[in-house]
Amino acid sequence: LYTLGKRPYGYRGYGDIAVLVFFGWLAVLGSRALQTGTLHASAWWPATAVGLWSVMVLNLNNMRDRESDAAAGKYTLAVRLGACGALRYHVALLVVSWLTWAAYVLAAYPRGTAIALLLAFTALGGSHLWRLLRHPISTTCDRELPRWSISALGMVVLACVLAP
């Protein structure tokens, strides 16, 4: 239903919501519930951060393909927002994910570990935005897709390894 059928929602601008729900909330909250048998309210914070990181991957892909998608009648959110709007949206995704990540790690981790995790995320996110803002989107997105994907995975692994 994302890309097939009469009305694929991925090409109508709703893919971002689906990614947040399925790769963030469902994946993280579902994994926690399966592994622990419980679902604590605080788990919504990291689930939202991971979901937003996944939406950032999708947005990078959609920013890269914006012109060809528009020509093909695929109205992704990046097509609807335009080049500048999609970049501003990307920055907003990073900021909101940082805030949700901060809310979680400051509550769940010892202070020193929480600060280290926030510094790591700030460094990864800051360097990601620096590269996007310095170079034209068309040439940067291909390189940033795997970089950001690996950065998000690295943050999740680091958070798991350092978990109290």
C-alpha cells in the first residue's frame, strides 16, 4: 500500500507518518513489550526518537528524488514542501528527535552516561546538518543516506550497551 495500488500513501505525502509509526513506535514499543512483558510510558521517548531518525532517512531519499518524483506524479512530502521546506522539515525532525532523546536519556541513565549520549547525538546530528547545509542537496543526499542510517543505528547500539 505504500507504493502500490490505486492510491499509494507513500506517494501522497503520508509515508513519513507510516515510518514514524512502524519503525519507531511499533518497532521499539513492540520489542520492549515482547522482551520485558511490560510497556512503560517512558518508552515512548526513545520510540519517538528512533522513529524520527527513520523519517529522516526517508526524507533524505525524498529530497534527493524530489524532482523526478514530482515529474512522475509522486507527491511525497518533500515534493509538497519544496526544496527549502523539505530541508527545514529535516532540521525540525533532527531537533525534535534530539529533544525526545534528551528527555529519555536524562531520565533513564546516570548523569555522566546521559551527557555522553547527548554529546554523541549532538556531534552526529550536527555534522549531518553541516554537510547538508554546506552542499547542494542533490549531491549530498546520496552520501548522507548511508551515513545517517549508520549514525542512527550507532546511537541505538550505544544506548543499549550503556543502558543501566
